[in-house]
Amino acid sequence: MPLLCGIDLEHPVMNAAGTCKSLDDVQDLARSAAAAIVVGSITVAARTGNSGATYHAGDGFSLNALGLPNRGLAYYVEQLPAMARAAHDAGKPLILSVAGFSVDDYARSAAAAAPTGVDLLELNLACPNVWDGGTQKRIACFDEGQTAAVLAAVDAVLRDAPTRVPYGVKISPFSDPEALAGLAAVLASAVAAGGGPRYVCASNTFPNGLAFDDAGRPVIGVELAGLAGPALRPVALGQVRQLRRLLPASVEIVGAGGVTTGRDVADFLRAGANAVQVATAYWNRDGDPAVFGVIAAEWAEALADA
């Protein structure tokens, strides 16, 4: 039975942040075969997300630029106890993904969410799809100083929280191995200091992809979008393999990027992941949560045949 931060998982397949935003969504996933339920990403203030088309299913890839739509921290603090009960009644842990526009945003969200019954927090340091006033939000994980500051602030508030909830971080794919090693060193330093992430999710979408429709118009309303789906899978597998070699053994890894079959799950585990997250395969089946059971069953069958 797989483990994530000491929590038993029935199998390694769960949803990814962005696919679950409400109590109804949690209840749907609780009835599914997903091994854990990831809610979010949420922000301190409510957000409507980006305008126009925000998702496109291409030939062997997907693009998304959701823009972190969510109802804001106050709403989730009120709803999370019921979400946690729904997940726990189904034997599944609840993970809350939080995103921020400042170090304080991450700390506020972590402090507020810790007592609500969530099992894990996931700090989204990687969302490339947020635009405000025509300016694209900086991707936090590419800034070692900002990442270190976020980890220190979250560690401080969780250390003082009545319930100390473990957390992980979700990062973007790095094309520069030295930069990835630099980020891994920041994460490892936080762990060595007695805090830091218990897992790293690799990876979020590849920033700023572009595709056109048959009329020559961008398929996404804000034009540039995060690349995901099968086209991202070799990149994500490479991120997992590098991170497993760079990070302390105590820091687990969750693979994400193009998981559509049981073989994909096996490949991520082979590369060094403990579990995987799925989004594109879910959206491409019109949000049918049965996809998690299909992928998990294929993985279990391949495991039995091995």
C-alpha cells in the first residue's frame, strides 16, 4: 500500500489541484476511486479566474490558463471541515492546495487551514496562468529567495498551530538542471532546519504554451497557457528522476504531467515518485471521476502481471 507523508493510500492515483473547488466536487471525488482528494488551489481573496477560453484539449497535449478561480480563503475555512468529513468518511485523505501573491498570503492560508481537518497542505509555487492588469504573475519556485521566504513563513505559522499539518510544494518544470538543483537545495535546507516540505509535486504545467485554431486564433483567451497532458510526461518524469537524486530521502515525490494510463503510473513510480496526480485525463473525459479508477485498475493489473 503506497504512503504519502505517513498516510496510507489505497493506490497511487489522485486528482490534481484545479479539478476540485467545492464541497460538491469533494463529494463526487469521495465516491470515486481517487486515493486522495486535492482541493484548490485557493487564494486569500476570491478570484474569478481568467476570461475567455481557459482549457484546450489538443492532439497529445492540453493547454490551460484557469487563473486560480476560487471563492477565497474565508469560504474554504468555513467549508473545509465538511470537505474533510466527506473525504474521511470515504477513507481518503484531504489535501488543500494554496497559492499566493506574497509570502504573507501563503502563511495566512496555511495558518487558517491547519485547524480545519485537512490532512496535508500543498503550496502551489508554480501556477503560470495568473494575469492581473495585463501582467503575468511571477512563478515563485523560479525565485530561490522567495521560495525560502515562503517556506520559513509557513513553517513558523504551522509550528505554532494547534494542529501541525505537514505540507508539500508543487513546482514548475525546470529546463536548467543547475536551477533545479538550486531549488532542491533550498527545500533541503528547510528540511534540515526542522521544517520544510514533506513532499514535492513535479510538475505543474510548462509555462506559456501557445496554440491556434483553424481560423488562426489563439485557443486560449489570454493566449499563453500552461502545457500539460502526454506531451509533458517525459519532462515530468525527468523532473521526478532528478529530484529523487537531489532531495533527502525523507522528502517524498508526487509525479504529475500526462498521467493517462496505468503504465504512466508505473513509470512515475519507477522514476522515484510515491504517488501521482491527474488532471488532463479527467478534464478530457468531461470531468468524469471514473477516470481515477480506470487508471488505478490498469496500474494494479500491470503490477500483478509483473
